[in-house]
Amino acid sequence: MPLRQLPSVDALANQLPTSGLPRLLVVEVARQAVSEARRRLEEGEPVEARELAEAILGRMAKLRPTRVINATGVLLHTNLGRAPLSEAGAAAWLAASSGYANLELDLESGERGGRAAYVHALLTRLTGAEAALAVNNNAGALFLTLVALAAGDAVPVSRGELIEIGGSYRLPELIDASGARLVEVGTTNRTRPSDYRAVAEAALLLKVHPSNYRVEGFVESASLTDLAILAAERGIPLVFDAGSGLLDANVPWLPGPPPAWLGGEPGVRQALAAGADLVLFSGDKLLGGPQAGIVVGRESLVTTLARHPVARALRCSGPALAALAATLELYADGRGSTVPFWQMATTPADTLRRRCQDILTQTGLPARIVESESVVGAGSVPGASVPSPVLEVLDPPADRLWPALLGASTPVVARREAGAVRLDLRAVATDDDRLVAAALVAACRS
């Protein structure tokens, strides 16, 4: 294309398929494409401005938030939004975000009321804590705790608990940012109460559940009970970052004993009973609500956190609080088993096998059902898995089929193993099986 034939920005923008993107972005993409085409043409490279623009628009369209189907077998997939909300939670979020709500209004007195008072009431009754506070995420809850209770002072932490989680979150860096002074105690595999006792002037004792890894073999760690005794002797708080948010290790919302894959995961109620003064945990993950950070424990400490200026910067939005309240109500009503995470995690393998077979029958593809495992994900219950039959497609090969599934009208995110694509239906809604089947047929024909 000669330089003189380059279209104007407006002319190119009018020719482009927008895929629903706003005019502002389409014009900007057209401007970028014309500029890039001019540069390449001046360098002697043949190029079409429209092709450049369509490629940019295609990439941009894939950046838009959109619903995907999680067929990876990772139930709490961080890249896919972790825990899906229950119908009640989603409805509460929509209602609170599409109109007005009594976010800080006492409907009885007509005066300004406490933010999240109802959520806090539910949390104290579900955990047995004196008081509760909800902020925007669990990292925020820990940051607030350190700023309010330990800024400028020593905080001992076991070397085996200096965690790093996804998104480059590192506990030592968070402690440093809070103004507290990290004192590493013990070793990677063995830390005793005496190691904490050796720190002369600690502001608090911090114990962190290593939720995304396990240290096995010649190991020893100080128990919550041991640390509670030491904290009481010193007159300082014991703070436990439980991480994933298992309200009760006995999982009373499920029939029978706790699932075997939950072994070793701390319960919030049990941590408080063991003597923790504050327990911090996530509102999503195992709780199955919206992203939030929750602090429960001694009333005087929670009040100190709530009154700290940083608390305002970390507070939850109104819709998030509404969804969290709806999720907690399910547990309070004895209906925790209806939370989507628990429904997915406890679906019988025979049910999944039957669904895989139905998809095979519908599609007639060269695939087979193989035994595999699902994992919880999001740094919860490391090393644990749930047996799950999966659908394995050998032809076309994974390097063709996997991206083709991502390109479906409702993208299907599968996993790749040993050159094959595997689709695990444990985190797929039954109503979405037809979409999975249609995506498979289309991808195999492309």
C-alpha cells in the first residue's frame, strides 16, 4: 500500500468491526494502526492498516471482563476469580449495586448506623468471637492489624511461615510496609515456643498458616495453645492468620465427618478456642463469599483496628458486604452445603463420570474418560486433592485444541497434560455442559 493510500483515522474507524467495544477505543486503535502502518511503509515493509487495527481490536476484546467456564479442575482458580458466589450472594450484590441500600443507615432510628454491623453480628455468632471486622481482603486485614498494633515494634514470625503467595505477595515485605519490625525465629522446619520467648519486647505474636505449601519430615511448630500461654504471660495479643477461611473444622454444614482432603486445615472457631486473640481469614476461598478480609476475636483489639485511619482505606464496598452477608446467612441457616464451592467439592465422582459420558455421546469426539484429581487451589489445602474423572481429548493435539477452546463464544479453560487436553467438570455448572460440548465440536472442526 502506498503511503498516500493510507486511510484517515476516522475512515478506518468506520470500517472496523467493533466487537461491541466503545467508539473511543476503536478510534484510538485506528490511530495506532495508521501510525504503525505509516512507520512500516516508510521502512519498506508492505502492510495494511486495517489488518493491524483488527489485530489490535481482537486482542483488546479479549481483555474485557467476560464469563468463562472453568474446566481446569482447580476449584478456587485465582486467575478465574476464585470462588463463584451463591445465587443468594450474587442477588444481594446486584441489589446493593443497582440501587440504594442501608449501608450506614439505622432503619430503626433513622440515624447514621455502623457499617457492616449485620455482617459483624453474623460472624461473631458463627465463630464464637467477641467482635468482628470486615475489610477488602485478607492481606489488608493483616496489614491493618500490624499497623494498628505493632507499628515500630518487633513481631516474631517462624521462618517456616514467611509465606509468599500469588501476585508476589511476600509476608516479610508486608510487615516492613506496615512499619512493624520482623524478627525471624526458629528454622524453616522447626520452631518452638522458646524461639518466640527469646524475643524480648514483641508487640504481638504472629502465627501464619502456610496455606499454599507444606513442610514435611523432620518438622516441629509452636501450637496456638503454646503461643496463647506465652502471649498471656507477656500481656500481648496472639494473632493467627488462618488464610483460607474454614469457619469450623468440623464442617457441620456437610453430612458425615469432614472430608479427608480438609485434613490439617485450621478452623476459625477452633483457633479462637485454642487462645488466639485475633484470627484473620478470607471471605472468599473456603468460605465461598466475595473477596474480603475478616478479623474476629477480642473486642478491644477489633475496636482498635476499626478506629485506625487505615481501616477506612481498606473497607469493603456496599455490594461486597451485601454478598458477604448473604453467604454467611447460608451457614447460619445450616445451608452452607449450598455454597457453590462446597457443592463443587462434594460432587460424587459417579456424577462427574456420567456427565463426561453425556458429552462424549453428544459430540462423538475421539476422546475418553480417565481418572484424575481436582485441587482446591488459591493457596488452600495444599497437597490435597479430590478424585475426579475427566474427559481427555487426544486429537487435535493440545497446542491446537487448548487455544481454540479459549476462543469459544463462552471461553472454556481446560488443562493440558502430556500433550492432551483434559476437561474436569467438577467446577463446571451442569447447565454449562452443553456449552462445553459445543465448544469442543467447534474447536475440533476448526
